[in-house]
Amino acid sequence: ELGIIRIDNPLGGAGASFPAAFVPFTTTGAIGSAQGNAPQPGGGTVATNDRRTLDAVLDDNLLFVTFTTGAGASNPYAPDDVGEATAVLVQVDVSDATPSNWTTTDVTFFGGERFGENTYTFFPSVAVSGSEALVGFSYAGANAFAGMAYAKVPVVSSAPPNPNVPSGIIPIAVQAKAGEGRYPWSPNRWGDYTGTVVDPVDGTYWVFNEFAKDVGTGAGLPSGQTVTWGTWVSQTSNANAPSPAPLPVELTAFDAVTDGRDVQLAWTTLTETDNAGFEIELRTGDADFETLDFVSGAGTTDEPQSYSYRVVDLEPGAHTFRLKQIDFDGVFDYSPEIEAFVGVPEGYRLTDAYPNPFNPQTRFELMIARDQDVRIEIVDLLGRVVRVLHNGQLTANQTHVFTLDAAGLPSGTYLYRAVGESFVSAPRSIMLIK
């Protein structure tokens, strides 16, 4: 049950009143008795704290409440998260003047399996705009360092026939910032500083949260520790935001076509006024947009114009493009963003380890072309396996980060390799210097 208190006549002194109700929000057994701390690669845990309310928004007589709880054994909407801390959003209709008539309209469980097996989600926050809500939250798991994510869910304004049963909405979660290393601090209090808001200027969402940031040596941390809190801010679209102001040119199309490791961009305009041209901008992963080149515009014309630009030799993964259209007087505006995905050549891509040489940790990345079981091994020069960093399923077309903690290993040269169902990588060397 969710405890809700309404404050009537808050400035009325003795005349103020505090009607309250406990509103059921899910079936018996869907919530576990404990949520526990989240695991992380390399050992140790990350605190998820308790199930007290973390954020609440009242919008048009609907109350949106977030908290963290443990998924129960009979939870039909988080079957892979039983016994794990799980972020939850509850929507409640509080329009009735009588608290006992308040009714749950929907419940959403944000399962962590999107980010890897045995992954917990926690510390959710919420913002609401029209017909959708955005929930930001933290995550950490056996194969995922502590990071931040967000997901959109529809606003459900009317109660279902059985108000105690969630709709079963499975939100599409977006990884805003992946963790960069093992959070080593004790006690393991995590940075539950999370917020989600609607921009009053353009209606977009802003989400901020903490992630495990690797700041490297020499950052003033205790000896041997390189990971601490980092704060990450993300901006994302809002389906209910006002339409953006039109571009100084009428852009009628903007497309990206992948050709091997190249991406061919093409765009057309219907009319142009004082158009100096377009800067081609690219963002890869979590990096900021960077300018690749400039394509001159047609100035002022009422004739349709076509443009193209080829971006060559991109790394595998998702790449986001946009146009910065610039007038002759320097005024500029941005096009919508488009994404192109460059596939993995030869079925996989294994990066060099960094740092190398290293002490005590180094890490590398793997991307594979299709879902499959993969074993990540560390072997010595005699071919003996000294560490197995992963042995199980990996998801295609995602960057998987693996960290070797060399505690207990002697100095020397080692090899790492990935063995999948459809590929075997060439071994790569790393040097441990203690």
C-alpha cells in the first residue's frame, strides 16, 4: 500500500486538515520483503537504501510517486527481478474529495535486466508532461558498474477494472551514462541525488543522477582507488513539448544510410533565406557533438536544393548526426537528430586494454554482431587461464566493458581473448607492473 496525505487549507492555522489514505497499488506477493544492495563487477555492493518515497509529482489530479522496493516472487511484471531492488512508479487518481476513493491507475516496475543479468534499479525520480512521464533511475549489477538511465511511460488517467493489478507496461530504458569502474567506498552509500524535470523553455526533459566515475590516479583519492561519484546530466525529447520553431530554411528531409564503415548523409530543402550553409555534427556514445565539416548553402532561393556528405571510417556502434544551419548574420538553428548504426566487422570488435601497462586494474571493450554465449579469459604466457571475466550470454550491438582487477596476480605479461559461438578473437597482450 501507498500512504498518501493531502493538506487542505495549509495556511489556515488550526483550520488546516490532513486527510489521508492507504492506497493498494499491486497484488499480494508482488513486492518482496527486502530489496538488498546491488552487486557490481569486481566485488562489493552499492547501497539501494529503503522503500521510502523518493519523488512525487501532482499533475491534473494524478499523483505520480517513485520509490525502490524488492520484486516479489509472484510479481508478473518483473519475473526476472525477484529478490532484486527495483525502481517503481505508481500513478494514483486523487481527484475524489474522499481519500478512501483514491485509486491506483497504473504501476510500472523498471526491471534491470535491460542492462545485464542480475542488475538492480534504484533511486527513481519522475517528471510529467501531458500524456507521458519520464523516470530517471540508477542501476548496478553483476555485469554493470553503477550508472544512470531513464525510461518513458504513458500517463494512465483511469483505473483498470482491478486497480490492484498493474497494466504490465514494459518501458524502453535508455542508458544515459554507463558506470566506469567498481565503486570501492565503505560504507557503500550511493549518491541518491537524482532529479527529472521538464524544461520550461522548450518542454524537453532533463535528467541528472550519479554514476561510478573513474577519475584515474592522482585525483586525491585513497591509495589504489580511482573511482568516485560523478554527476551526469542528459536532455531528451518530450512527445508533448511545443513544436520547435521552424528552421531558417525549410528542411524537408534528412537521412543517413550506412555503407560498411561509412555513413552517407543526405538532406533537402524546399526554400532558403540567407542560408550560409550547414555544419555537419557527430556524436558518438556519451561524447558531446563535434563538428566534422561545413557544406555551403544556396543563400536565398525558392527552388528545392539537395545536399550530401559522406562520413568515412567510423567505429562500430551507434552514431548520431545533426545539421547546424547558419545564416549569413551568424544566427543558427539545429535540425532534428538522426542515428546511424555501423555494424561489427567479422562478427566482433575487441579493443586494446587501457591502461597498459597497468596496476591494479585495466579494462577493454567488446562488441559482437549477434546475441551469443561468450567467454572472456585472461591467460598467462604458458596458456594457463588465470581469470574468467565473463562466461555467458552477451547482447549484440552493445558495448560491453570488462575490467581486470589484478589483485593476487604477479607482475608479468598476460593475454586476454574472447571466445564466442561464432568467433574466436586473436589474443591481446597486457602487462602488469607492481
